[in-house]
Amino acid sequence: MTHQTFSISDIGRALRVPADGLVVPPTGLLLDRLARPLTDLRISVTDRCNFRCSYCMPKEVFDKDYRYLPHGSLLSFEEITRLARIFTGHGVRKIRLTGGEPLLRKNLERLVEQLAALRDIDGRPLDLTLTTNASLLARKAVSLKSAGLQRVTVSLDGLDDAVFRRMNDVDFPVSEVLAGIEAAQAAGLGPVKVNMVVKRGTNDQEILPMARHFRGTGVVLRFIEYMDVGATNGWRMDEVLPSSEVIERIAREFPLRPLEASTPGETAQRWAYEDGAGEIGVISSVTQAFCHDCSRARLSTEGKLYLCLFASMGHDLRPLLRGDAEDAQISSLLADIWQGRGDRYSELRALRLPDAGPGPDAPAPRRVEMSYIGG
Ligand code: SAM
Ligand code: SF4
Ligand code: SF4
């Protein structure tokens, strides 16, 4: 477990937010009700995707009649950048572009350029990254790097072509994802991370082949527990393979030792191969919730702010952007929203407290979809 540490000046900055709600923007550091800072912003740039991963956008729901957001409701790049700049005033240092499939958004490089010009509260460039299914990455890696993107995370759920084609459900081959990863490495978008969502009985036999393939390549492979996010994937607890089992399986072939978290609030627990062939990570959102460290806010494609991946309601910022609100007003509102945050869905689910909502095996309420809110 990692803990956030604050310097005296950090605390001083946080205290500049008076209790009467009249915020002096920018605060530099905002703490929510559980003393978690706001350091990480995930921005969904589209709710569309060219894959139909069964755990995220099952074909039966996301079919040809599915109504995606109309173009006019999407935030423009200028609106996104304006918000992102205001967020940096409250301590955001890291921005991840996501979706849907972010590389489907036209001219995304222009947004990357605008975001790359922003600075954090200490005047440093932001940590600017993107999560992608890599279907368009080989084509776009160089232009994304030139625009100022620093790193990419690629999703890949197995090396066996038949397994992967079944999971993406659009018959997309593994070879093109691997080509995207290579292009990203060659363009300097590293260290590349590869996310594998593990579903017991569907792709867990791919854990070892994936580990063997990426060891020693500089790619950081991360195994994600299949989550009960959204309301359409038919999630069942018996399809979750606990990360502890992933580690056990890999360690039998390649001894591992735990590593310290590199940054506070990091979602992955890191492990190093004892023989020096690099590291892997596990993201145990179901079996070992990490809400106590969650410093992430999520901005949907149409400008709603969500404080938790499992939220069903967002705060609509678009009317402010399209009305005549000044930066300071938006900044105050963001401060207010974050300071009121008490979300810790995964921890409550694990504890099965009365207000935890359903336990892992109960039916899910209508929550927003991952493809809309951004992973
Ligand atoms: N389309 C891009 C991609 O797949 O990389 C970005 C968006 S996707 C929603 C972001 C991440 O969420 C991916 O790594 C994906 O595997 C993960 N994800 C989606 N649904 C999930 C689920 N039910 N449980 C765990 N991870 C999930
Ligand atoms: Fe698309 Fe990513 Fe969801 Fe798969 S996980 S359907 S690639 S948004
Ligand atoms: Fe953060 Fe919500 Fe996930 Fe907990 S459940 S780690 S609060 S996004």
C-alpha cells in the first residue's frame, strides 16, 4: 500500500481553499473528503470504437442501432484544453487520453499538441499519455510523438490469434497490434505498457505466452482483473482471475520480486523478474481495491466530470464552457466538486458494507459504460 506525502507548502496551498466555498483559484492542491489529491485526469475523446471487446462493448448492445454521441455534443479540442489547463491549476500532473478508441478521433494530434504545451503547477510539462487498441498506432506513432505525446499504453488480451480475434469480436489480428507496439517503441513512445484484461476460462491460458513474449523487450506487461464496470458486459465473479494467481503462475516459471510503487496513486502493483528481464504489473481492482489512493478524475467525451469509474452520474461542465463562465468560476466549481468527493466503490464492494451497493455477484445497477467514461 502506498501513501501520499505532502510538503508544508503543499498543505499551505490546499488550505487556501476556504471553508465557506469561496475558492481562490488555482489551489495547486485539492484534497477530497478522504484526503486524496487530484493529480490525474483521464479524458475520453470519443465514445466510438472499432473493436467490440466482449467485456467492454459487447456486440449485442453496441450494434448498428446503438446511438453514439452526436458530433456537436463532443467537446472541441479547445474546450478540452481549456478545462485541462484549469485542472492543472488544481494539481493535475498527468493526462491520459482514452475512449472508446482515442485514435479514431480526427486530428487527435492537434489536441496532443495543445495539451503538450500545458504546464503543471510547478511549471513542468505534464505526463501526457494515451491508451489505445493499437489498430491505428503503426500509422500514427510518429505524428503522435512529434505532437508531444510521451508514452502509450496498448491493450492486447492474448497472443493466440484465434483467442484475440474472438475477444475483440471484429476479427482483428494480433500481428497488427504487435506492429503498433513496435512502431510506438521505434517512435520513442516508451516505455510502452501493454494491458491484458484476464477473463478466467477465456484468455487466462495466454498469461504465460504473453509474459514470455514481452520479457526482455522493454515493454511493461500489466494484467488487469476483469471488472464489473458498466452495465452491459454480463460480469460474473467466477470469471475474475485474481492477480495473486497471475503472479503465482508467472513466478513458477520466472521468479519475481515485488517492487515499490513508482508514483503515489499508481494503479498497478509492480513486480520485477529476478533475472533482470524487466517488470510486470497487476491491476487488482476487484480483489485488492486501491480506492484509498485514487487521485483520478474522468472527463467524458461530452464534458461530464466523473469522480469514479463506477459512477452513474457526472457533473456537466459543457454548459459552463459554452456559456460565459470565466476560468475562475469553472475552477471554483471543480474545487467544490473534488472536495465533496467520497467515492470508493471498489473498497466498499470488497467490504460488503450496507451502502456498498451490490456485492460482486449481485446484479449491476445502471452505471456508465467504460467506452463512454474512458478506461
Ligand atoms: N480503446 C482503448 C483500449 O482498449 O486500449 C482505450 C479505452 S479502453 C475502455 C481502456 C482500457 O480499459 C483497456 O485497456 C481495456 O482493456 C480496459 N477495460 C475495458 N473494459 C474492462 C473491464 N470490464 N474490466 C477491466 N478492464 C477493462
Ligand atoms: Fe474498444 Fe477499448 Fe472497449 Fe475494446 S476495451 S471495445 S478496444 S474501447
Ligand atoms: Fe477510484 Fe472508484 Fe476505482 Fe475506487 S472504484 S479506485 S474510487 S475509480
